[in-house]
Amino acid sequence: MSKKINYFDSICYRGEIDLLKFRLTELDQYVDHFIIAEFDSNNIDSSYLNNKDLFERWNHKISHVFVTDNSFLTDIKNEFIMLDPYFEDVLMISDTNSVPNLVDKSVFFEKLKFDSFILEHHNFVWNTDYTNTTLSRGTIVTSFSILLTKKKNTEFRFKNKDTENMFKSDLLENGWKFSNFGYDPNYDYHIEELLPAVTVDPSTTYRLIHHNNNIPLPKNIDVLPYFKIGRDYPKKHLFLVESDINNIGDLENEYDSIIIINFNSDVNEILCEPISNKTTNNVLFLPPTNLYGDYDFSQFENEYKLNETKRMFSSVFPQEQDIIKIIYKNSIV
């Protein structure tokens, strides 16, 4: 009979109590031992120890260690070794808010035959209704045998997971990241507008996506705090595509945003120039050849321009109740 493979979940903890409780709840049935690696320089103001009663349900399977930014990977590895793992036992390392999905672990076994790997998580922002458009590299998955035979590999991958160019075999789409799940009144505006809490460049920043339950969610999602995002009132957005409109000042009194769009075959990227706090002028790339197969070139140009205009909707972060008007070549679409 083959030996059971044990799973060790090491959590880089910086005081996110709600997220820690959620993670322990979600992974309890799959994880044999939790290692809470708490970042605390003086070992006195411990968020975990001061709130240990909240985690009484899991105390029998928790190890707690204090770590620093320089030592945490070594400290986690040493704690893991002290727990006397077998060669095949699995160690996961990630921040508190990066939670692996362990419902189906079979693919883990196959990948660990070759090397450690990184989980790419769906990144939920503010609440569980919205994700951003890119996956977030979060949890590294390794085994005791890999730690012994490739000592530097795991540490290098974890520290460089967001910058290193990795092969597809080094990555696995799995699990969830929960960003900004702590309330800060300074973020009120950003929550209302569905923006991340950073300076926004409309040409490169894309709105959050309402996933409509098409992403598998954790079983214990209700344990997480929920913050309402999105405004209740509507906005009006005007897209002027290759149109001759002179009374921009008057239109700004009618619309919340005006996006002027023209096309040029000589540009390689979106050129975005703010004209006022409501109006931007954009130049988009137009391919010099037909990319759509059976269309004649004139029809291709029209279709391509309208498709690119729709892609630009994200630059104004629209919500369901908003009104978007397109004027294409001086005619309303």
C-alpha cells in the first residue's frame, strides 16, 4: 500500500486575520500541517499570538515561527524539516491572500516529478464578484526531495516569480488571490469607480471584470469580508471615432467622458493624450492589410475600427447602468 502524501501549507503572514481564518477554513480538509511564518521584527506585537483564540480549531496542526524579509524562506524550510516530512511530502509557500485550490491535487503529483512550480491565481479585487484581467503568480509548490536535491531552485523561483520568464511547465493555473480585502477609507473613490488603488492611465489600465460565477470559487467564500464596489448612479460616455466634432466644450457639459479615436497605420501602440479632465485624444493602429479573411478591404477597415473602439470602452471603466454613444464617421452607430 502506498504511503499517504502529506501537504504542508506555509503562510507568509503579515497580520491579515480575516484572510488567515478564511485560508485555514478552506484548506483544513486538504492540509496536514500549517506553518504560519509571521513577519514581526520584535516578536512582541504578534498578530497571530494575540489572536490565537480565533484559531483554536486548528491549533493542533499549526506551527508558528517569526521571520524577516531576509530569512523567511530559510526559516520556513527549517520548520518544514523539523516536522520530519517524507521525501514525497508537498510544501506550499505563499502570502496569506494567495490560496491554492486543493480539490484536485493529481496534477500536482505529475508536475512535481520534474521540479517545483508556481501557481497562477485568479486575482479577486475588493470583493468576490470582480477579478482583474491577468493571473497572479502566487504559491510555489515543491516537495521535500526537491528541496534536498535543488536547494537554490525553490528560493530563486519564489523571489523572482513575478519577473522571471518561465516555461509553461513551470506554471499551473490554480487557486485564488484576494487583493485589497482590508478596508481603507482612502480607497472609497477607487472602489466606487472599479479602479485599482493606483494612478490610472486609461491607455494601459483595464477595468475589473465581473466574472459572473464563471470561475470556480472557494467553498468557504462567505468567510471573507465583502465590500461593495461600483456606483449606483449612471454615467454617459461619448466615443467620437474619425468624426469632425468642434464643440467639445459643449459636449463636456452633456457627457461624463469623451474619447476621441482616430486610426493610423504608422503607429505601433495606443497614443493617448489628455485634452481635459473629461476628454482624451487617442490614435490607434490600423493594419495595412486585411486580417479578417473574406471581407473586402473597406469592410475590413470598418469592422476593425469598430472592434477596436469597443476594446477602448474599458478605458472609461463603464458599469452596467452606463450609457455609451458612438459617433463613427459623423454618424451615430
